[in-house]
Amino acid sequence: MMNFEDFNISANILKAIGDMGFKKPTPIQKMAIPMALKSLDITAQAQTGSGKTLAFAVPILENIFIPDKSPQAIVLCPTRELCVQVADEIAKTGKYIKKLKVLAVYGGQPIGKQIRVLKKGVHIVVGTPGRVIDHIERDNLDLTGVEYVVLDEADEMLDMGFREDIEFILKNATFKRQTLLFSATMPEEIKKIAKNYQNNPKFIKIKNKSENIPKITQYSFKTNPKHKFDDLCKLIEAYDIKSALVFCNTKRGVDFVFKNLKKMDYSSEALHGDMAQKTRDKVMNKFRNGNIAYLVATDVASRGLDISNLDFIVNYDVPQNSDDYIHRIGRTARAGKSGFAFTLVSPQDEYSFGNIKSRNKTVIVERNIPSEAEIENIKNKKILTKVKQSINEEDFDKYLKIIKDNSTEDMTVEEIAAGLLKMMREN
């Protein structure tokens, strides 16, 4: 089996990869790193979470010339969240390269700070297309010396209307440029960009998260639109979902679910593309820090989110296609961990959901929405399980003596136990 040591990369990068906890290269890394190190252009079809950031970070860092403080590589991402994530991973991969400078540039952040850092000198720029062009037009960013351009999640950038911006940037970065394109899907527009702006690219296709999907337990639940929100609450109660990322297809749907969760006293926030960047950043930090339990989001707003220790994904709405489904459920079971993905399926969604199941060829078990009686039974069993565990602990005998001493003909030991269970359930 291939190791990172089998690549022709420097010791300081290998050490950083080890510090990050990566032991074996992922399929995209096995294929892309050797090709990129040979200065070949690459068009790669790979899902979020496949390890593609390291696949392009390593070849770029291997060839960065530190004394030259002008930008040598530019990475374009669809969202601010992904920019920050990618810049952070590149910086971690290059942390033993002295004086390496990596900068994330994106809208919603004061441009002055970005300008000051660019003036001091930056080796790698990671940015959203709009903000990158803003810096180019203000003469803050000169692409003359850029030797590497990466298009990360290219299909998402096209979906968000960035095609003209991408082409403008590619036309301005012409000096012996190596272009690496990564996309979850390969629509015709992506193929046209590859044809027009890459030099005989090598094509790589990685199967849809085949390594991660078995670690995600996937359930579907038939629902009726009238009772859909109530059914969501039943799932939260029955499966003891302490925290979850809940996906809706529209901003309107996000607002509806978020507002109703708040009414039910569930700690929740909304995340969608119409929100100001500062607000989105604040919401994401609250969710990452565990200050809110349920984040209700659209696909666009969630693109590029990397949240550790997220156990549950709930598709309140059935995704538009199989690629969106894979992207959504891939927010859980990160870094080899396990997770759960629940999908609420209304009658009008059955055809499209059937297509998702057949396309992905993964096991999605159909279950019934639990009844009120079943939820009560589940809650009681959870408490009794904890009680049984406590019986095996020390100092149990003194509590048993207290119960026996306080039992009478009018109040038996069993009635005291039932009363304690009632108190625990009601508190």
C-alpha cells in the first residue's frame, strides 16, 4: 500500500502531513500528487471530503520559491467558508517551510487588512472569484508571476454564476501556468473550461466517497408535507439527536424550519446565501463551538463546511440530485468516524429519491416515523439503562437502604421507583 513517503516530496512537508494525522494517501492524492509534481494539468472529479486539498497543496508547496514574495499560486473557491478551510490546510501542510505566507481573500471582510498583507508579500492566495478580481482591479494583486491556478469545487462556482470571473482570472494568469481543476460533477461547462484553459489535462475520476459511505448509517422516513415538521421533531426526540445539520432546498424552507425549531425551544440558527457574510461567520462559529444544537442550511450556504464531530445529518427536503445527496451526508463521518444521515421523503419526492438510491448504490434503510408511544418507550428505556449502569457502581447499597427504609404499605419500593422515573422524565 502506498504511503506519503513514496512520493518525491520534501521531509518538511512529510513531517507536517504526519502532524496532521494523515497516514495513508487517499485515492485522489495517490493519483493527483505524482501527476501534479510532473507539472501536468489535471481535471479531477472528486467529492468534498476526498482529500483533494492536500492533493494540490503538496505539489504547489514543493515548488514555492520563498525569496519571491509575489503570488506564485492562486486557489479559487466558491465560498468564504471553503477559502478559510483551504488556506488553513495549506498553511498547516507548509508549516515547516520558513517564511511561507498564505492569505485567504473573500468578500464580507474589510478589504484594508487584505490589502496590507498583499503589499507585504504573499506566496499563495486562496480566494473567492469576486474578491480576487476586486484586488486585481485595484492593483493589489498581480498575477504575472502566478505559476499555479487551482479551481476548487468548480461546478459550485459555475452554479453560483462565477464563470466570467473564472475566465477573467485565467486569462490574466498566463505565465507558464499549471492549472488544476477539481469538481464533484463534470457538466459541459466544466469540460469547456478544461478545453479552453488547460494544456492537455490528465483526467482523474474518484468514485463517490466510497470509503466514507459505509460508515454512514442512512435511513429514510416517509412523511406527509402537513406533518413534516412534527415528524422532524419526533426523530430528534426518538434518536436523541443532540446536534444536527438540517438541509432544506430553499431559503424559505430554511427560515420555516429554523423559526419553528425556535418556537419549540430547540437551540437553532439558520444559514443561507442571502445572509450577510459577517452573520454567516457568526452562526458558523456558534455551531462549531457547540453554542447551538441545530443548524438549518441550504446547499449553497453549506458548501465547504468542515465540522468535526458532527454525528447527524437530516435532509428535511430530498436533495435535487445524487451528487447533492453525497455532498450533504459527507458532512458527517469525517476523518474515518461514523455518522447518521436521515431523509424525510414526501410522496412527491419518491421518484427523485428513488433515482438517488439507484445512482449511489448505497443502502438506505426505510424506517417508520416513531409514534408518540414509541418515543415514550424509548425515553423510558434510556433512563432505565442509565439506572442499571449506576447499580453496578460503588455506594449503591446506601441508596438501596434509603429506599427500603422509606417504603411502607401505602408506598412500595416499586412505587417509589416509578415516582423517581416520573420526576426524571418531567424535569
